[in-house]
Amino acid sequence: MIRVVLVDDHAVVRMGFRMLLQAEGAGIEVVGEAADGEALLKGLAEWRADVIVMDLSMPGLGGLETLRRLRAKDSTPPVLVLSAHEDTAHPRRALNAGALGYLSKRSAPETLPEAVRAVAAGRRYLDAQTAQNLALSQLDGAASPFDALSEREFEVFVRLARGRSVAEIAEALSLSPSTVGTHLYNIKQKLAASNQAELTLLALRWGVIEA
């Protein structure tokens, strides 16, 4: 049996994915659940998982920051990101941050068990639409403006685009407000934005967040 931990801040979503994964004959067992990255990091040693299936957009410690912290640890299980984001910036960031697979929630009902088995075997997995989007973006040479941002800056940018304040972001990411303020300054410089509203419009235009 492949031992899986589900990480998503919506209990109903976790229940649905648990049912998908534990269907008869799937050979998968859900051994733990977490509502955010902090809970995952606390329970990981106890669960002894083979695969982590994790959302990116969560309150508190988000998916990208959780991936960064997992990468800093020794012998962590591979991560399959399961996300509603269907832009190219999020899968590229997630894979660069250490995820072995990326699956859109739209594709999950048909392919989630297959994706978990692939990641458990050490193989990279992308759903067909995400793989096509990434390939086309490379062929078209349509570089994302967010490629200039560091991993930390991108994490801060997404939260800013969602309307979070500097103080809220600092608390969620365990940073000082002055550090977040520095990130905000750098983000605005790199993206040629003058204020937070322009960052939100840019994120909407490129599909990083939804209206």
C-alpha cells in the first residue's frame, strides 16, 4: 500500500480526495490529513508517508513555502501538488521548489491515483493540460513576468495580490514586517507596479489568481 498524506485547508475537499484514493483496488491508503503546512510539518514523522498530496493556496504556511521547508529537510517523501491554479507560473514554481508532480484539481477525479503511483515510484507527473501549457509557453517564448521574482518574492506577491496586508503576510510567513516591506519594494520594482492594486491586476491578467 502507498501511504499518502493529504494537505488542503478544506475538509470537504480532503474527504473527496480520500474517497478517490482509497477506492477498492487502488492500493493507496490515506494515513494523515493536514489543513496547512505547519500541521503537515508537525505530523510528518508520525505518519511515515510515501507521498504528500498538497494544495498550494492555504492560509498560514502556504504550499510554496512548505515545499521550501520540506526541501531543507532530509529524507522527505515526494510531493504531488494538487492545485486549482491552471496558469504556468504556479506549476513552474512548484516544480522548481521541489515538487515531483503537479495535477490540476480539474483533472484529479480521473487521474489522481495514477499520479500518486507515479510520484511514489519516483517519476515526475504532470496532467496533460498543465504539460501542454508549459510546453506552449516555452515554444511561444511567452516569458512570465513573475520569472524575475525569487521563490519568497513570488509567495509574498500572491498574498499581496489577494489583498493581504504586510502585517498579515509577515505573521503567516514568520517574517518581520520590515522584511516583507523590502520584498514588496523589490516586487514592485521588478514588475513595474506602483501599488498593490496594480499587482492584483497583473495577477488576474496572467491567471495567477481568480476574480
